[in-house]
Amino acid sequence: DSGVTQTPKHLITATGQRVTLRCSPRSGDLSVYWYQQSLDQGLQFLIQYYNGEERAKGNILERFSAQQFPDLHSELNLSSLELGDSALYFCASSVLRGQGLMNTEAFFGQGTRLTVV
Amino acid sequence: GNSVTQMEGPVTLSEEAFLTINCTYTATGYPSLFWYVQYPGEGLQLLLKATKADDKGSNKGFEATYRKETTSFHLEKGSVQVSDSAVYFCALSDNGNQFYFGTGTSLTVIP
């Protein structure tokens, strides 16, 4: 058990709908990352939050948004869903240490499998 | 920019064979390097890591050495088991903004 909790584990929804994926990081971890894993594109970085603020943005579509709340949990919102959005969505958390803010490892949740029909 | 290039799979080995999965990286500065493993239906788990040049990470019989001169972090195991069948990801992290992952290498070990 990595200590990172993602809900729900599975989600089936129709095209055009909106869903929210939730992530609770490990206790004490301030940084949360979201990744999309699909068969044809591998592991794609979407976005990172650190202590409530957006820190880095990757290949995240405009239809997608995320936030990190004061209690450090994070939510990824996916709207106007398309068939191609079907994928595994992973959340990871890590602690940034030291003056240089060097990462330790990232700990991954079990993922949310999203199926858009 | 930062990137990780990983040996493409899939790789199929017989039990007790020697495993090498190549990984090279491009980075500015002094990154930390990681190998993650993903078993079917699960999330990524940290397998091993190295935070500076010449460090050797090891875990569960797997090893990888941080080679700055060749910008490499190859994963090795002397004798693989069926239970090692999984997808292996090489990754780097630089100044804390994000992790950069390779495309993953699928390993199947047959009895």
C-alpha cells in the first residue's frame, strides 16, 4: 500500500459528460501529480500541485482541470468527455525536500479506470 | 530539456535468465533516477532509486547504477522469476517540478 488513495477505482460514463476523480496523498506529502495512462500513449504527465498551488503543467487538455484543497487532497475534473479520454488516471504524491527542493520518489495510487462509452 | 529513453519491449525471457533493460536520460543539472514497476491492474511502485552519480540502487535482486558519464541507468537482474513479469518504467526527477517517465518495457518471464 503506497498510502495514496484514489477514488473511484472504476468509472463508466457517456460521451459529453463530466466526471471528478479524487486523490488523497500520503500523509505529509505536499506535492500531487496527475498522470494519464493509455495503451497508445504511455504515461502522460498532466499537472502538478504543490501545497495548493499549481506548480507544473503537462499535456493537459483545456477540457480538464484540477485543484488541490487546503487539506491537500486533489481532484481532477474531466468534462465534455470523448471516447479517447478512456484511460487509467493515476495520482502520485511526493515530498519536496531541502533548499533545492529536490524530489524524493513519487508514490502512486492504484488509479481510476475511466471508460467513456 | 529533460527526457528518458527506454529500451522498447516487449521482452520475453525464460526463468533464471539474466535481465537488462536499458535506460538513458537527458537532463539539465543533477537529476535523481528511478525504476518503477507496474504489475497487471496495479499502480506504479518504486523499485529502486539513485540520487547522485555512481550510486547503485538495489531491491529484490534488481540493480541499477547511476552513470553520469554515459547518462544511463540500466536495470539488471541476474536471475528472473515468473513473478517479475510486469512493465518497468525508468524515470528521472530534476528540481522538483515533475517526474519524466520512459515509455515502459513489458517483461514476460516464462517457466
